Amino acid sequence: MTGHARRSGAMADGLTIGQAAAFAGVTVKTVRHYHRLGLVPEPRRDGSGYRRYGSADLLRLIRVRTLAGAGVPLADTADLLDADPERFAGALDGVRRRLTDQIEELTARRDTLHRLAHGDRALLPDRACEVLARLAGLGFRPDYVTAQREAMVLTRALIPEIFDDFLARLELLVDDPEYSELVKLGWEARSWHPDDPRIEELARALAEKLLADRTLPAVPEDLRFRTDAAARYGVVNHHREDEAPAVARLNALVDARLRAAGIGLPYR
């Protein structure tokens, strides 16, 4: 009986801010923040100068905490607390839509992290990753596969108009043993002298192979007339050339043969 009376007396006197915060499931700092925003009125003080929270104060605090926890911005909370049921439901629908958008955005971020954990899949589509895997499986050197991966990323970012054609050319490569051997030889040419006569012969063979399917090397006409088209194309087509002067000459000879055959490649 004495204990019950003590508890009743404590509630009759009101709760301290620490008790109110604990009962509502928030921190004292949060309660004071709600006071500053005007969401929860500051209660009366007792004879000792301490604020005492009654049941109405606690109810208001719990409602604010619940709305905030549900994603309602604090700036909108005050109006909602005093809204009629229809307006309250409408406001909650708006919060629900915002939360749905946030969930979708977070899901997309999570999926990107998942793809990053699996190598190229964050930057490249599955079709491109499959081509890279096939190149590795056909015995192309790891540094060649890496260079093609980098070229894919650059193409997709700088000139997405030709990304599908670029993939199609690589798919031709993995499906054509003769073309594969020519490309492997071209990668070996990195160690050749730039004036090696074999470079001209290899350029002729590569150009003929590409021209055998006229759709593959084509560059969209609208891209060719863009003022920065040559710069974008050059970044991709001449990626890593500075590491191998012989390959730079080989690429230049192949490009020259393609242009001479009517393929509209941008000039550097």
C-alpha cells in the first residue's frame, strides 16, 4: 500500500525530464529539441524549479516520437498533431510515398554495392561481362582483357552511342578464331619496333577482317559531326597507346584503311 501510494504521488507530482524521456523512448536531448521546435510545450515547474511532465505532456511526446520514427519531417509534425483525421491520413500518404522512393533509391545503392563486390558488374552490363569472361577463356592475356574492360567503361561513359557496336566487334572476335589470332598478334606487337614492316601487314589483315562485316565499325553520323566527337573517340580508341608506340602506329593504319573504305571515323 505504501509503495502504491508512493508511485501515485510521484505521478501526481509529475515526471522529471529524465523519466519522461525514458518512458517515451527518447533521450533528454531529444525532448529539449522538441521543446525548442515547439512540438512539445515546456511543462510547468515545481516548487524546486524543476519541470514536471504530466500524462498529457507524455502523450504529446510519444505522438511526436512516433511520427518522427515513421519518417514524418519534424517541420510537418506540429500541424499533423492537431489535424483532423482526413488531413492526417492524406499527410501520411505523402510520407509513405516519400519513404517508398527512398527505399527504391537505397535498394538501387545496395544492388550497386553488390555488383561492385563482383567486379565489373557495377560499371558494365551483363553482356559486356560475358564477353570479357569469354576473352579470358580463349587465352587472351590478362593485360589485354584488362585493357578491353577499361575501354568498355570509357566507351559507355563517353560515347554510349557506339557501345553496342563495340561489344558486337568483341563478340565477333570471340566467335572468329582467325580474327582472335590477329588480335592476339596485335597485342604482341606492343613489343615490336614502330617501324617493323609486320605492322603494315597486320593492319591490312585487321582492316579486312573488320570490313568483312560493314556494320561493325560504323560510327553514327550525328556523332561524327559533334565538335568533341574526335576527342571522345580518341580517348577510347587510343587508350594505352602511350605504352606501346608500335600499337599506336598499328591503330592509325587500321583507322586509315577503314576511312579509305568509307567508314566515317572521327579524326583526332
